[in-house]
Amino acid sequence: MNRVLNAIEGAEKLLKNRVEKGMVSQKELDDASVKMDLSSEELTVFKNTNSLAAANGNLNHEESMTVYAFLSEGLDINKRSLATKLTLTKLMADLMSKNMA
């Protein structure tokens, strides 16, 4: 079970459902996606956080490699879907809070 891919899939369905129900427009999602673009500094922090999460067991090997594959795209990750950006950002925030505790 890959929690990262499952979360992205769930976010995709949720966002699609909200558009279909008229709760949000596609333009609003597109605008949000641009606002979620990562800077090179954020990308570096995400890569370091993923490495630490793999080392300390917060992510299993498959999940860590999934995140690594996304992050290894460099700033091209900003071309990914809003659901992917939201999922990775939430995951990194959760992992960083675990590392701070």
C-alpha cells in the first residue's frame, strides 16, 4: 500500500467532485496550483525531509521512492497537478512536525 499515491488519487477525486458540484471553478483550482509552486529552496527542504523520513521509518521504501521520483523532477514538479502539490506539501508539513517534536 502506497499512502502517497493513495492520497494523491483521493485529492484528485475530491477536487474533481468539487468542480462538478460547482463548489469551485477550474480557474480557481488553476490559480491555486500556481500559488502552490515550489521554489528551489522549498524543493531542497522537501528532498531533505523525504530522506530523513525514509531513514527514520516515517515513510516506507516505496513511499519514499514515490516522493523521491516527484522531487527529482526539480522545478518541473510545478507542472504537476494541484492534487499532487497539495498532497506532497501536506506530507512534508506532517513529516517536519514529527521531526521537530
